[in-house]
Amino acid sequence: LEQDRAQHLNDKDPSQLWLAFMDLWNATGASAVPMNKVEEQRKKYFPDIHFSNIEEYITTAEKANHII
């Protein structure tokens, strides 16, 4: 991951550098948000919306001919 970041550090188009940073942040957990904060904001800002997890998406896709 660090090698990807270093490889694209001086690119004219920064998109690959951005992707490398996101890969690094995701791998280290730096992009994670505290779940207690997430739950509070879901209740406050999105009270009528159901947030599906991966298992729910897979189950729905299997029941609906792989269409979600």
C-alpha cells in the first residue's frame, strides 16, 4: 500500500494517489467511524430509513434473482 502511494506521489493526475491513500486508510482502520456516533446520527437524521448490512444485501439478491 505504501508502495502505491509513493509511486503516484508526483503524478499530474492525483486520482491514483487519492485511491492509494484511501486503500491505506481502509487497511489501517483510519476511515472507520465510531459506531455509537453512527447509530446516534442514523436515529437523528434518518429515522425512517433502514440501513442494510452485507448479509441482508446477499439475502435480498438471492430472493430477487440477484437484483437489489
